[in-house]
Amino acid sequence: MAKITLDNLAHSYMPNPASEDDFALKELNHDWADGEAYALLGSSGCGKSTLLNIISGLLHPSQGRILFDGKDVTGAPTAERNIAQVFQFPVVYDTMTVRDNLAFPLRNRGADPAYIAQRVQSIAAMIGMEDTLNRKARGLTADAKQKISLGRGMVREDVNALLFDEPLTVIDPHMKWELRTQLKRLHHDFGHTMIYVTHDQTEALTFADKVVVMYDGRVVQIGTPEELFERPAHTFVGYFIGSPGMNVIPARIEGDRAHVEGGSVALPGGFAPLSGKVEIGVRPEYARLTSGEGLPVTIRRVEDVGRHKIVRATLGERDLNIIAAESDSIGPDMTRVTFDPAGVNVYVDDWRVAPGSTQPSKVGEAA
Amino acid sequence: MEKTVNQKAWFLVLPVLVLVAFSAVIPLMTVVNYSVQDSFGQNNFFWAGLIWFEELLNSERMWDALGRQLAFSAIILAIEVPLGIFVALNMPKKGFWASVCLVLMSLPLLIPWNVVGTIWQVFARVDIGLLGYTLDKIGVDYNYTQDFFAAWATIIVMDVWHWTSLVALLAYAGLQSIPNAYYQAAKIDQASRWAVFRYIEFPKMLGVLMIAILLRFMDSFMIYTEPFVVTGGGPGNATTLLSIDLVKMALGQFDLGNAAAFSIMYFLVILAISWVFYTVMTNLDKRDAG
């Protein structure tokens, strides 16, 4: 188990990257604290897997260093880093039995046979495959194969970190839940540093202590699920996390009020004059339909999802989503929307600006 | 669901039946016809029963040729398959050099068989051939026209030169189909190079390898042109493989009955071995599927 430090790390798949756009992973400084469970969340192609492969040593970064507990391992091969990694698609050794598959990483490291047998047995219990231990891995379902992959990742107790690259994509929903719970319990019991890559926000938010959100090769926010929800540091985080995502509305800021199309909105604090593309972000949960005051909206449709209603509306030219309680009745006179000031965030060039400051604070940049 | 009865549908298979009849069944039946008759010329044929088959089974000449043929196929398979795998494993996976390798590898496969024979016939000559001359000059006693081992070595090296590419290309295709994640997982699991081959590469290559072995076996078992051009079956009968012997019998001596019985036996051996391969391969597929 180790603390993993990324120092000025960046990677490009091109031999001579010229501009920042050529980098699949833009410059990043970050400490992965020892024993924490992280989720790495982002849409496809945002650099999540690149980052993971750099940590495990499958990829050599174009620049920067990786340190495990302060020791530079940038040049060290995967084997020396002592890392376990589970991939998106099941990787099993077809010709081996399930038992041999699980024992393989231990045997390769010359572990004691009695220890291997005991360890394989307990991992098999954890993934629920004790009955199939003597079967050949060939011909098992994708579910079962992925469970073997997970088991192989977890069989070593002394790993520095456990990396998961969208491991539950091929697993059916019921089993997904169960395996995720198992992983969480494993983390609780053994305290491995875990990094879990996913594009599924529910998976990320339920698994991790801290969620790292990536967008376009950059880490845009690292925070607890609550922080990501209440104070998205980047409009992408607001849009990506939440269902539906945050409403982003162009605005002009004057003190503690934001002027938007059709009126003005109260802000949680006072702001100095801001330059650049200024917007406000409001989660649908903090928007409320009224018949009295507020901004004029046109309601297009109401979706009843059971727990609540999602109101799809337009404010001027823009779409605006509002979440209304299941018990609220939406009358024809309710054509105005108000925002809870505490739930309004201000963005300059897509980055969040805290009340009172003029510059956004971006993560990942060297202090 | 009701089954539609329409006997006219039989006409749809007629073209295939005609094609197969003219390309395979009728020629084969001619051979069967010859194998049970005898002729003393002038196109007069007499019923001879199974005497040609009896003679064949008691013929030392045939058994010797069959033995040489099996030895030849076994030796070239034993060399070409591991060598082909080895070459495939060491070929670049992608980029410019991968294309260069692919083109170079397919070159020998494009050369007509009699040209291959001629190339080696000249190449290996002691008087003017680069290989034969060099070997002779550095003191190796090499003369494929007189020496049993030299003749065998020449036709085996020639076949390896000609056909290893095929095995290598097929094995390479098998290797290319392995997702990168397997190699990455093996690295994470600290698998040795041998373990990567044994547990990842070899199992994934096995399917195409079986096809490669089957193709190489059938081709080598029927080989005629190349050794005939190089050694003509000699010295003595040293490199008289089955097909060379068959041609000698049918066209040289014009023993149609003997030759026909020989052909049928030849056909049955190939059929039997192909059937074994087919069974093994379908079982492999079944194992993959279930």
C-alpha cells in the first residue's frame, strides 16, 4: 500500500506534441492518498485509461514523474510496481482452471503453495465461484470471466494499489451491485489504495470516498460526491454529474445579482467584476416553478420518473430543466422559475469562481 | 409452422451436382474403373477384380514410397510449424516494418512450384550453384545427385524455404487477434515470457495453427513438382515420394491398373487424415463455444 504522487505528469500519444491539444493527458499534479478509494470519472476518451496505464506502468508518460511513497518509479516496469489492475473486458487464461487462474499471480511471485491454496479459497468465496474452481475458464460466461479477473486482481494482499478500468461494464446490473459492494468491503477490510475508472456516475459516487472528474485530458475536479453536487468546479462536472445535469445560463454579474435573459437572480455572495465568458450554473434540484415572481419560462413537457418530476422548459432560447416533487401539481399558471441562491454557482470560461474572488481555482496545477 | 412441399426445389441443387459430378465424381469413377480391370493394349479391358489392390498391399515399392512420404511430411511439419510460430512471434506488430515483413514473407508463396524446383536445382549444384559450390569449397561433402542425405536435406530445406511463410502468416494472424489487454494483464500478473506464450499466445493461435498444419500436411503429402525437378526421385529411389512413384507407374510404365489402385489408396489416406483433423478442429471449436 502506498501513496501515489503524480508530479507534472502529462502524456501524448504523438512523438512530438506541439500544442496542448496533442496531449491525451494534460499536465497534472496530484497525490492519491494511501488507503483511499478513488473513482476516476469522465466520458469516453477523456484520458482516464491513459492515466491508469501510466500509474500501472503499462505506458511511459511523455513528461513528469510518478512516485510511490516518495520513491520515483517512472522508469520502473509494471512488475516492480506491484500493482493489480482489472481491465474493462475479461482477461482470463482460457486453458487454465478457475483455480489456476486465481493462483497465477501468486505462483508467478513464488508464493508458498499452502498460502496460495488458502488465498485462492477465500477469493473464490468472495466472488462466489467456489463450486467452479476446478472448471476450465474457457466457455464460462462473460460475467464469470470478469469475476475471475477481479479475483485475480484481489488475490495479492501486498499490492501498492488496485486499479480498476471500468471493470463492471460487462456484468449484469444485479451482479454489478453485488460486486461493487464486495469491492467496497474489500477496501474497508484491507485498506488498499484503489482507483476505479468509470463513466457511470452512480458507480463512481457509490464506490469512492473521492471522485476525480476528468474532461478532455484534464482533471477538472477532485471531491467528495457532495462537493461535486453542490459546487461543481467546472461546467462539465455540473453537466456530467446529476440527472439531468446542471443548467448553465449566460449571465452578467453585478455585485450579488446575476442578470440573465428575462430578469435577474440572487447569488450566494457578492462578486467583483468578472471578465471572460460568464455563466451561472443551477442544478435542476435548486430550481422551482412558481406562478408569481421569477424568470419567465415555457414548459415543453413534464417527465414523471416516479421519485420526482422532471420539467423540461425553455428560458428564452435555452433549455432549462427543473425537478419538482412528485406531489407538486404543475398548473398552467406556473410559468416562472426561481432559483435557490445557495444553489447558484458562477462560472468564468467554464471554471467556477467562488464568491469574493475574481479567478477560478483549477485543480492539478502546480501551486 | 407448416412445411412447404415443393419438389421443384431439387432443381436448385442441380447445377452443383453437375459441377461436382464432372469435376470430381466422374474422374474418380474412371480411376475406380481402371483399378478393377486389366488391359493388354488396344483399349481392350478385362475384369480383374481386386488383384491390383492385393498386389499393391504386398508391394514393397509402395510401402517404401509411403514410408518416405510420411517421413517427409513429418519432418517438414516438425520444422515449419515451430519455425513459423517463432517467426510470427518476432515479427513487428504494426507500422512500416510489419508491412515490409508481410510482403517479404509472402514472396516465396507466389513463386510457381516448378520455378522453386529449378531455383534450388541450380542453387544447390556443386559446379555452378552458389550453395553447392560454397559448401563444397568449405569442405562439406555435399552432392545431392549422389548422396542420400544431401538429397533429402536439399528438398527439405527447399520446402521449408517455400512454405514456412504460410505457417508464419497464419500464426501471425492468430497473434494479431489477441487484444492488448491480455498482454497487459500478463504483465500485471508478472507472467514470464514462456507463460505468456503457453497460456495466451499458443491457445489463441491453436485454431489457425490447425488449419496451417492441415494445409501443410495435405500439400506436402501430395508434393510432386519441386522434388521431381530437383532430384527426379533419386539418387536411386531415395527421394521418390508417393506422387513421383505414382506418375512413374501411370505414365512411365503405363500400368493403369496398378496406378489406379495406388491413386485410390492415396486418396483414402488423405481423406482419413483430413477427417481426423476435421474432427479435432470441430472439437476445438465446440470447446471454445461451450
